Amino acid sequence: MQNFIEGFKRHSLGYTLLFILLILPIITQNRVLLSVMVMCVLYSYLALSWNLIGGYGGQFSLAHGAFFGLGAYTTGILFTKFGITPWVGLLIGGFIAAILGYIIGNLTFSFGLKGFFFLLVTLAITQFFMEVSKNIDFIGGPRGLWLPAKIGWYYFQFRGRIEYYYIIFAFMLIAIIITYLIEKSKLGYYLVAIREDEDAAEACGVDSKKCKTLTFALSGFLTGIGGGYYIQLFFFIDPFSAFSIHLNIYIVLMVIVGGTGTIGGPIIGAFFFVILSELLRFIPMQSQLLAAITKSIFAIALILVAIYFNKGIISLRYIAKYLK
Amino acid sequence: MAILEIHEVSKTFGGLVAVNDVSFSVNKGEIFGIIGPNGAGKTTLFNTIGGFYGPDRGSIKFNGKEISNLKPHEVCKRGIVRTFQICKPFPSLTVEENILVGACHRNPTLKRAKRDAEKIIELVGLKEKKGICGSDLSTPDKKLLEVARALASRPQLMLLDESAAGLNSTEVIKFMDFIKGIAEEKQLTILLVEHVLQVVMNLCERIMVLDYGKKLAEGSPTELAKNPEVISAYLGKEYGKNA
């Protein structure tokens, strides 16, 4: 009990923000704000999922576009062609993504593919799925897949944003808990050791291939579920939005700017980027220069983070403590 | 009783034969040194024993069982642990957490691994520094941490790769006593690669000399000090002639 109270005090800001997020739909009925919040939480969830292998594990994966798309298409196909409820479709999509993650992990990590080469191989995999899915008519080809509108919990489709919000909020909580459990477990220490010095980790008895593959599969599983949620949110998916390298990179940026290898970092990064991009829409485009600068805000943010706080925005928390 | 048997091990990289038909054995409980000029193949030999490379030819037996086909973490689990020439602490983990990583695979739960790590921190004398991050340690402390992390894996055989490098003469003596103490207390066999002859001559019971990947000589420190081939390899042929 004592530990719980101490932990609560240490992370009181985080708990407070979570609480605010929890009661948000009760405080405000603004549909636009709620839509933005749904996107914030969705990206937080996706960022947290990538962070497991990318942040803690240090393996920069661009295969998460593949995981995302597999989850989206699986959920969509199982429902439109077989009538299976998306709740089950989500899980199956997640498992298929996990299997892909396991296979890629075994192949790449057996050959000791690291760093840049790992990044290239994972990029190729996402690209592969995009190209292939363009040519499969069963799943809609380049025109994509539309969900028939059927409102209800069984169909995982809702008119308003409140249900969507609480569902993705619950997913994000699960991702937070999983991250926390891993961070405090043997696997968490192994991942950090592998990230910092794989040879030294191996010399200490850490089976780096097993750890990386397992985490990669888990990360894929969660991301696949995220993809399934996405298709239910937008009623539509196509090869470009499903197997999107752009989305993958966007998520990576969120984690880096927010802070890799932490729980708060991915969430901060996601909120930062989504809110920023929403605010940018309201800037009057009178001055072309101003417009250009604001559009490049993401690049500027990344450069600032890289130069001044490469541990991410979350590292400001330590500076605050230090200044006290 | 031989704990490690190296039999006709060779390792080639492209055209370079780094280790050439080397055979020797290390007895349980002894401190065995490997010396030789730079480029003699000492670190390659260590990497091969440790599982980072597989030998192109030959066999490596530990406690009678072949280990040449094992990966580094498997070699570690069998009871051989290796430190690195250039210290490799995990930079963003604390001293305590560094040692914990080594202790994890020997303990079923994280809690017990933490207890193990605590004991080793005490043994090694890093208690006041246990909260310091790996990247902020001084060089002698980094070396202590390397050894501590290795000890956490509960090895039977420890491979020390130029552990005394970069230490001044006082620190070398302290380090030597420390290694000797640890070896006795934990009943370790130690195989060390060294350039600092003070360490080799005073600590090792038996020594092997490598030169250009080949075994040049093997024997006690005093025997080797008189061996003309060893002297020429180290100091040049003129000195060897006069021995």
C-alpha cells in the first residue's frame, strides 16, 4: 500500500492527466474537441505500442505500417465477408500481425540485422504489403474496403464519438499497463541492455534474439489491434492508408519527440503532434512565409528535440525536479 | 582437472589467420594467462571461446562438453563469462541495474536477482556508487562494474580481457588483489589476457604465449621469462639471442 501511495505521488501529474482524459466527454460536449481527442488517444496507443520495440528495445521498426494494415484489413474482411464481429476481428488481426512480427523477428534477428539494415528490411515489408494489397480484388484492390454502416456495439460502429473515445482510452490504458509491467520485469531490463550494448548483454546471458522477437511480436499485436480500431472509426481502409509508411514515421517521430523508452513520452509526443496539427489548421494563410514555417513545425520540433533534449519532451520533468 | 580444453582451434577472417591451430587446457581453480604482442590473436581467441565467433576448425570443451557451436548467452549460461577490453557498461542503467542484468538469468524472479545484485555490490565495494549511471563512472569503477556484472552470472570460468589496461601502478596492485580475492572466494577459474606483465607474472600460475595466432610457448612465469623465443617475440630478436 505504501508503495502505491509513493508511486502515486511521483506520477501525480500523469494520473491527473489521465483522470482529466477520463472525464473529458462528461465535461465537454464539443464534438470537434472529442474527435481530436480520439485521434490523440489513438496515436498515443500506437506510439506506446511502437515504443516497446522501438524505444525500450532500440530497434527502429518501419514494419508497424504492415502490422497496422493487417489489423485493419483483417477486421474489415472478417466483418464484410464473414459477418464476424469486429471485436473478434480485432483480436484475430492482432494475432496475424503478431505472427508476422514473429516471423520477421526470427529472420532478421537471426542474421543479426541491426540498425539501418533492420530499418530498411522493415520498410520493405510495409511497402510489400501495400503493393500486394493493391492487386488483390477480394479485399477491394486500390479502391479499398468500405464497411457497411451498421450502428451498434456488436458492429463496433457508433454515431457519436463518446463510445469510440472510451474504447480507445481503454486500449491506451492497457498499453500503458503492459509497458509498465514490461519496464519493471526482466524483459524490460534485457531490452534496455540489448539497446545499449547487445554484445555485452549477450555476454551476460541475455538471449537477445528471443527478447527482440517476442517484443516485436507483442508490439505488432497491439499495433494490429490499433489498425482494426482505425477501420471501425473511419468505415474505410485502402492500401495507402493501411500500409502507410508515412503513418509509421509519424508515430516514430511522436515517440522520439516525446521521449523513447518511457511511458509518458509516447503519449506526450502523440498529443503534441495531433494538437499542433489541428491548431495549424486555424492559422490564416495570409502570409506564405508564415504558412510555410507553420507547416514545417514538425521538422522544427524534431530538430529542437535532437539538439536540446534528445531524451524527449518528457526529460523536462527531470529538469523541473533538478531546479527545485 | 581440466575445466577448459582448447584443441586445434583456428579462426580465419578472409585472408587473415587470426588464430592458428591453438591447443591448451586450463585447470579448475587456476589463474591462466595469455600474453603476446598486439595482433597475436588473443581477443579473437576470447571471442571464439565466448561464442561470439565459431571456430573454423577445432574444438572447445568446457567441463568435458563441446561449446564451440553455442551462442554467447548460451556460453554464459554454461558458466563462462567474459569481460571486454574496452569496458561496456550499460550507459543509462545504474551500477545496481547493470549488475542486475547479469543476475537475471540465474534467478527465477526479479526480486531474487535484485538480492543477488545487492550481495555482489557489497562484495565488489561499489555500494556507495550503486545509484550512479554506467556512463558517469570513472575508469577503475567501470572495470569493477565489468567484473561485478560478470560475477552476477555465477560463472565457473571468467575470461578477463586486458582488465588492467589503463590503470596506474597502484590501481594495478589493488586490482590484482581484488581478482585474487574474488577467485578464491567464488572458487573461480580465471583465464586472462594481459599486457601488463606485473599482473601476468604475479597473478598467473601458468601462461601461454601467442604470436601471429600461433602458440609460441606455455609454462610458468619464470620458465617463460627465460625462453628465448618469447623474449624475441616481445622485445625483438637481438634480446632473444642473448637469453
